[in-house]
Amino acid sequence: MLVSGLALGIRGIKKSFARKMSIALMCSGIFIAGFAVTSNIVLVCSFGFLFFATLPIANNCIDYLARTNIPDELQGRAWGFIGFISQMGYVVAYALSGVLADGIGKVTGSGVKGGSAVVIITAGICLAIISISILFMKKIHRLEVCTQ
């Protein structure tokens, strides 16, 4: 995060926020999935580094698109709601991920380790697929046009 954050601070993102957000999120999904594919410490660390390197780029683009399209007088409420949704996502993720990992581990016979890997890989693949679909969503791209 520090490396890509510094790069963003020096170079910045000037245009194509929706496209860059989609690509950063797609890479995040791929790196999450790669993180769980192997137990080789070098590969796990590499995928972890790459995953965290994509987060500032995605966050920068999401933040820009939201801030430039939400009226100033509604920003506090909007960010409060966005924060609430994010926190609820944590609650749901924690509640489901352990149960899913245990269940998948039992069904496949690979135990909690294998079940956890399947859950993480599935989450990464889902993120990559959803982020690819953002490339084709005209409504998201229109958010960028409204700011120019």
C-alpha cells in the first residue's frame, strides 16, 4: 500500500477513473485468489504484496467518483452510510466465512485449511468477475463524465 500510495502521490490519476478502478479491483481479485492457491511463503507474500498494492488505486478512484458526484451538503450522510454498509459487510463476512470454510473442508475432505482456501479463491474470482463487469457499465462511466 505504501509503494502504490507513494506512486499515486507522485503521479496521481488524471482520467479514466472508472476504467482504472475496474482494473485495480480485477487485479485485487486475481491476487486474492493467488494468495490462497499455494502455501509457498514467497508466493503468498508476493500475492499479498500485489493485492495490497492495488488497494490505494481502487480506493482513490472510488473516492474520486463518489466525492465528485455527491452534493457537498449530502457528503456527510453519504459517507456515513457508505461506512455503515462497509461495517455490515465485515459482520456478514465474519459470520459466513468460518462456517463456509468448515463446511467446504468437510465436504471436500481437505479440512479447514482447504475449505478456507476455497472460500478465499472464490471471493477473489467473484471480485474479478464483478470488476470486469464494471468496464461495461455505462452508468459507472457516466459518473466520470459528470465531473468534467
